[in-house]
Amino acid sequence: MTSLTHLTLEVADLTAAETFYAASSLGAHVRLRAASDEPSDGFRGFSVSLTVERPADVRALVEAAVDAGATVLKPATKSFWGYGGVVRAPDGAIWKFASSEKKDTGPATGRVDRVVLLLGTTDMTATREFYVGQGLTVAKSFGRKYVEFAGSETPGGSEGSGSGVTLALYPRKGLAKDVGVPVDGSGAHRIVLGGSGDGSFTDPDGFAWEPAALTTPR
């Protein structure tokens, strides 16, 4: 396993999820499949972050998601780091839209520069070592606060196939605070990570990986 190639969300209502992700344009970044009967309660321990060029792009993504049925967790607004907003999709997945720019220099571009999957972990050191052992390379590290792995990023547009995802680790409590939800949660994560390797495995926090061949696009 050397990189994270795509994400598959497991949803309770596949038809409704397909409608939402098509209407919101977020479907370009994930695959969908029906969830198992395993319950999922509260914070699922992850968020999907889309990095965009300017605040207008953030607002456009938030508005499209809300119009399609998402709930705002954090409204689009300026922050110390730039400009961003957070929504929860009807299936429960949390999406964050962010730009490093605080002011617009033009209209929304409609482009997504980067897709980042943030996993909330209970032990940063152990999880980092686990992924290094699976063949991933650390690209950025800020001790036990944040770890980012090198990946097969494919920037430049909202019309991709969901490939090219950056994997990053964040303390679970900090990630919950960042997206505006309580930290408590149990049961299924409702996401499967597609990898470039041939094997299936589960990380220390219970996130499952499958080879790309097993997660056929829907």
C-alpha cells in the first residue's frame, strides 16, 4: 500500500445519497455504496476537506451542498487561517471547504485544488507508525498535532473521478472541534479507503482499506 486513491462512503439510503452528491457536485470526489446493518452513532471520526482557490469557491460549495440537503455545522466565514465552512451531508459525512485566501480576487472558479481525508486518531504516534509500515511516506508532521502523507494528488477540477486524495491524521478531539461537532461517537465509520496496493487492512482506529479493484465506482 503506497497511497490513498479514492474514498467510498457507505450510506443507508443509496438513492438519496446519489441524488445529493449529484446535485451538490461533491460526487466527483467520492464513491458510494450501501452501508451494512452495523449502527453508526455520533462523530464518525473523519472529515473530507476540499481546498479551493478563493472564498467565493467556499461559499459556492456550501450553498450547493445546503441547497441539496446538507446541514451547516460552521458557516462560511473568515478565520486566522483563511476562509472556510463545514457542512454535514444527509448521509452523515462531514465536509469542510477551505481557502487560504481571506479576500476574493474574482468570482468562484469552480475548481478544487486538493482533496484531503482527515482521520481523527486516538494515538497519533501509533497510527503514524502503522501507516509508515504500510508504505506511506510522511510529507508533513507537526508532532502529535498533525501528520500528512504524500499521495497521488490530482488537482485541478471538480470533474475528476474521486482519485488523488491526501491522507492526514489529526487528534480525534481536535478534529471534532475543528468541524464543530461533539467528539463522542461509536459504531461504523461509514467510509472505506481505497488504496493503490493489493491488500485489505484496518488501521488502529478502525478505518478499513480495500484495494481499488474492490471498490468499483457507483
